[in-house]
Amino acid sequence: MTRPRIDLHSDTATRPTAAMRQAIADADVGDEQLGEDPTTRALEERVADLVGKQAALFLPSGSMANKVAVGAHTQPGDVIICDNRAHVFRWESGGPTIISGVSFEALATEHGRYSAEELETAYVAGTKYQPRTRLAWIEQTHNAGGGTVWSLADYEAVTGAAASLGLAVHVDGARLPNAVVATEVPFHRWAATVDSVWFDFSKGLGAPMGAVLAGTADFIAEANRFKYVVGGSLRQSGMMAAGCLHALDHHVDRLADDHANAARLAEGLADLGFAITAPVGTNMVYFDPEPAGISREALVDALGRTGIRLTVNPRGGIRAVTHLDVSTADIEDALLETKGAVGP
Ligand SMILES: *Cc1c(COP(=O)(O)O)cnc(C)c1O
């Protein structure tokens, strides 16, 4: 496949910049599995400090961060309350169920956010007959919901209700940096009322791989055991951690550019008569071109021929994602090509 000229399929399309590659090449390294990789440890300390938790753990992927967090929080038979489009529930191949023997109480929501009342209604204390609810799960920003940001008020209503029920709270913060930039609410505030939180470096932050999970020292020790269980313990991971440290220094504030580009894209698509199917709060635009008289498949094919990559969402609509490798000029270009595809 030739590389797309403009890749709006996902923010995972980002490639390391020259400066990031240099930081990777220069990294000081050791054996991570033995706790001896200095750059990985520096990244873990940096993230623990950023989010205000005792400890943090470097992982090769976000999916693994979710898996080891479930492993550390639950016992087989436990129930996790999430929304029914949560990445962990829909997209991780049933991993937590396979590895940890948990099940999900998946709530129907509009854009991935549920309320304190919905959490309270779904909660089950656990009896001889009924499985126990163990964990409340929040995705911030919410991917399938639309790159949706939970407001601090809604978020803290849920974390407060969870605390009253004695539930632990885990945050799938794959794109938490986008929420931080969109709301100007710092990382540590989002982390303050939850037990565990992670974010991804391989999405908008532009690193080739890596996610860091944070929590109490005891929780992270247990997560580290699970990391080994699932084959995630590494050796000279400092090379990848160096890319993540570089991203923290250089690629967080610029997420605002991605958000502005997404807003511009949504505006231009709406002008063409497309339906924008979720509010645009961060770097994602969910839309449907059919009201403008072109099918989703026809549009994706036509744009593909011009070197613009998008994919049809299996559950309806199209998702476009802006990121480090998509410029404002690219957005104007994509809108022009889209206009051409729709025709006069
Ligand atoms: C991408 C994503 C993940 C998984 O992260 P990977 O690093 O791709 O494994 C988990 N949760 C959400 C919300 C995501 O968008």
C-alpha cells in the first residue's frame, strides 16, 4: 500500500519526528525487566509526578495498560461498569474476560459518558447469587463517543458516587492529554479522584509506542506482576521511553492545533451538507456524508484515490482524526477534495 498523503484514519498514524528519533538514538538504557532501565524509570517518575500518583509503570501499549489494570483491580467473576462503546469492552478482543475472568455491565450512553445515578443503579454489592461490581470505568476522552470530553463536574460526580459505593475507578485515558488541553484542567486533577489512570504516547503525542499507567505503589507493584504475566516486561525499553519523554516536552501543548483542525474540518463538512454526528470537542470528527447525496463507501473510495485515507466506521458514519502529521493546509486540501467527490 502506498502511504496516504493525508492520513485521517487515526492519530496512531503519527510517525516520530527527526528530533524524537534523535532522542531515541541517544537514550541511556538498561534491563527494564530488572528495573534497571534509567530512561524508562525517568519516564515513570515523570508521569507519576505529572498525575500526582505514587508510582507509574511503562507498558508497550494502551491495550496492555487496560489489561494489567483490570488484572490488578479485580478477582475472577467481578463486574466492571463501563459504557457500551468503551474501547476495553468493544475493541480489545475480550482480553480482560480471557485473562482476568471479569464481565462488563455496559451502559447505553449518548457519547460515552454516564451519570452518577446510572452508576448507582447498575451497581451490585455482590451476594451468593450475584457477581460483585468491582470497578467503575471512565474513558477520557471517549473515542467511539466522538473524542468526547467528560466535564470535570460530570466526572467528579461519577468518581464521588463510586467512592461512596466502595468501587475503584479506572480511567482509560488513551487521549487524556487531549482532554487536558481542551479543558485546561491539569493531569493531576483528573487523576486525583481515581485509583488508576494511564495515557498513550502512540496517538496524538506522536511516539512510536508506549503507555504509562499510574496509581498507588501497591497497585503498580501488582500491575507490574501482571505486566510480566502477559509478556509485557521489556529489556532496553529506554529507547522507546525516550520518545515518550520527548513527546511530553514537545507534543502536548500542540494538541490544541489538532483540535482547531478538527473544528475546521467539521465546519467545512457541515458546509457541504454532511451530518456531523457527534459534538467535536477534541481531535475527532464523526460524520455522515449521505445527507449530501454520497454514500460513505463512495466518499472513502473517492478520497482514497486522491491519497486521503479515511475508513467507514462499522457502526455507522465515518471517523476523521487529526494529529501531528496533519497540517491546517492538509485540512483545507481534504475539504477541497471532499467537495470534488460530492460533485456539483
Ligand atoms: C487506542 C485506544 C486504546 C488502546 O491503546 P493501544 O496503545 O492502541 O493499545 C485503549 N483505549 C482507547 C480509548 C483507545 O483509543
